[in-house]
Amino acid sequence: MANAKTTTPEQKAQQNFLEILKEFKDAMLVTHGSTTGLHARPMAIAATDQDGSLWFITGSDTSKVLEIEQDSTVVAVMQSSLKALSVSGRAELSRDRNKIHELWREPFRVWFKGKDDPNLVLIRLNPTEAEYWDTSGAQGIKFALRFAKAYVTGQSMTDDERDDVNTHAKVNL
């Protein structure tokens, strides 16, 4: 009998991260402001790569571009009613016209003149770490039951109960 391929908790966490990431269409992109400290703003996610990299389209004259040029460390945060995700890493700016054309979607016209707008620039978030929380589906029911048991008994949830890879994990990328 052939050996069945087993999935490690780290591999399962990475799979979960990528599945959850693909569900989000928008993120709060957090950069380091030059005088204001951290600066967050909502951004449409233009694309998600297989490695978890995120792509955003913006104008070259925006404060986020200046902030990334000064400090490329960024975080993207996403949340729905049952799932949350943060992705940390380094941002890089690109003016690659072919990639801009590939990622262009007509709703972006609200902010730009079109895909040939010379002001367009891409931000690619190259992830180094991510963390997710998922309380949807069956894992959400299990988590709610563990939460209720801890609450009724007056005991704290253990790390193992809180950090089941199906509901929460940190992922190094």
C-alpha cells in the first residue's frame, strides 16, 4: 500500500490562509506615514497571487506611494462578519504597463482616466507573515461551543482550544 500524503499543520494553515485571502475584494492598507505614524486606507484588491502577494492600483501622486518609498513595510487587513486576516510584508512599486493592463478592471475608472492613465502605479505587497481567524461553518460552531463551555464553567479557553489551525493560525511566507 502506498503511503498517503499527510498534511502538516503548517501546510494546512497556509492552505487556509490562501483560501480565506481569495474571498476578500478589499483591504485596509496600512503604511508608515512620515509625520502621522501609521496610516490606513481602504483599497480594492486588484489581484492575489498564488504565493499570497496582493496587488493594488493607485496614483503615483498619492501619499501612500510617498510613504512606501520612505518605508516599504506594510500591512493589509481584511475582515468580514466571520473571517479576519492580516498580511504583513514589504511593498514594491511598479509602473509595468503590461501588468497594469492585466490587472485593470473597469470599476477603477472611478479613480483614474483609464488603464493608460500615466499616473497609474501598482503596489505589490510581498507577504512575509499572515494571520487569520475563521469562525465560519463547522469550525465556527465548534469554536462557539468551546467558547460557551469556557464561559459557563468560568474557565479560560486553552491555547489549543483557541488556536485550532482551522480557526486561527500564523503563517510564515
